[in-house]
Amino acid sequence: MNPTLETADGRSVLRFERRLAHPVEKVWRALTDPAHLAHWFPSAVEEIDLRLGGEVRFTQEYEEIPLGSGEIAELDPPHVLAFTWYEDPLRWELRPDGEGCLLVFTHTFTDRPMAGSFATGWEACLSALGSALAGAPTRPAPEDYPERHDAYAEAFGLDEGVVVEDADGWTIRFERNIPHPIEQVWPALAGPTPAAAGDVPPPGATVGPVPAGEVTEAAAPEVLEYSWPAGDALGRVRWRLTGGHPAGTRVVLTCTGPAAERGRCAAALAAWHLRLRSLADRLRDAERPGSDETGELERRYAARIEAR
């Protein structure tokens, strides 16, 4: 049931295919009856008006996510159902397959860094759907959520950085969702002692190819910025963390430098890539086999830069 992640019309599309050993009509009830949806769908569904343009009402589950409703955008009983879920299109298609059926599910969304979270969540939900159809107990929340989330993030390339160049210099940017609360992510990144302007940046927020200068801004647990000497100029490294969401913490890292230091880009990209991976691993108490991927990553990023 490995999902795929594609891009269509500027939005991300997560796609699952799963064969179910149950006829189309039985699965259709599980997709459209609130009493059945309660066993596997991620939001509690209060009511679903099964007609084109009909309303789907959800009950509030998290304080951060307001009570909402969706609208049925496609309906072909008992084969196709599509509706919006907090503005994201969801679509189910049921294709007869022997005595069972093939379920094709897609979730279209704008916030691409959330793909790891969505994939982990939908994988659990679709497994719960299979259990519910079989009359077995369901467990929508996987115990190994952080591990599976990070595996999807890497499989989808969500852990990779980009670089933008102009006449004045370059900016490296990483944006990644970390499946842990900000109260855990910040100390893992910045250390137990709060930094202040003028301090030496904490080691967990630095990498070798970008020699750390001094902290220029610190506002725990959200912002850490410091300068780095780039020849006769100064570059900037800025960590921005945003918490307060059930999916965890959004981490945005930017690293700027002057055009004269363009040669550092590939090495810096590789180093920041591994630094963010190490942060995610440490938060879930995971250790990887001892292998140095720095050279391979640097060559890969260098090829992308030259191909621009």
C-alpha cells in the first residue's frame, strides 16, 4: 500500500491503491455512512448529504483546527465519491476486482511539507478501514508514527533543500515538518541553555561548511539567527520553528551568502540536509548505521546547481 506523491496544477497529490476483499457495495457504505466512518476516518463526520454539492459536516477534534464542513464535488454511487476536507479535495474510487474491489484514494493539498504526515495518517486510516470491514478492532493511530513519518519524508524528498541565486548572492532553504512538539524540538536544536544576541551559536544549529559567527536574534522556542563570515561579507543562518499543530513542528532553515561564496552551496546543502536528518533521528531516539553520505549528497546537490 505504498503511496505515491505527485504534483498536478501546482498542488501535491497523494495517491493510495489498496485491494479490499469486500464487494463495492459494502465498501461504499463504509465510505458514506457516518456510523461506519467513525471507525476509520480521521475526523468525526456528523452528517453527509449524499448529493452533488451536498454538505459533509465534521465535528471539532483539535482546538487548533476549527469545526468545518466540506462539499461533495463528485458522486457516482457506488463507485466514486469526492468531497473537500478542510478545503483539501479527497477522492475515493471503487473498482470491482473479483469478489472484492480496488480502492483508489487521492488527497490533493497545497502544503507539501505535510505530505509525510498525511501519508502516515492515511496509511493508518486505510488499515483501520480494512479492519472495520473485516469486523476486527481498529487502531487508527500507529504507535510508530514518528518513524513512519520520517521514512515518508525521505521517500518523498521532503528532506531536501533548494537554493535560489541572484546577482547579490544565494539563499539555501529547507522546510520540514518534524512530528514532535516544539517544546521537544527547540532544546534538541538549540540546547538546554537559551542563547542571546552576541553568543556563540549552539553546536546543534551549525554545520562545518558554514563557519558560525555570533547570534544576532534569539527568541526561544521560535527563532534563532546568527551571522557567518563569508570573505569580506557576512551571511546569515536563520532557524524558524512553528508549533501548536497536531502534526508537530514546522522547521524552516535559511542560509544566505554572497555571490563570491557560491562555491559553498553544495557543501552547505549537504551538511544542512544531514543536520536536519540528525535532528529528526535524535528526537525519536534512532541511530543510523555508521556511513558517511556527505560526499554523495554534495555531488548530487552540485549537479542540481550546475543544471540550473
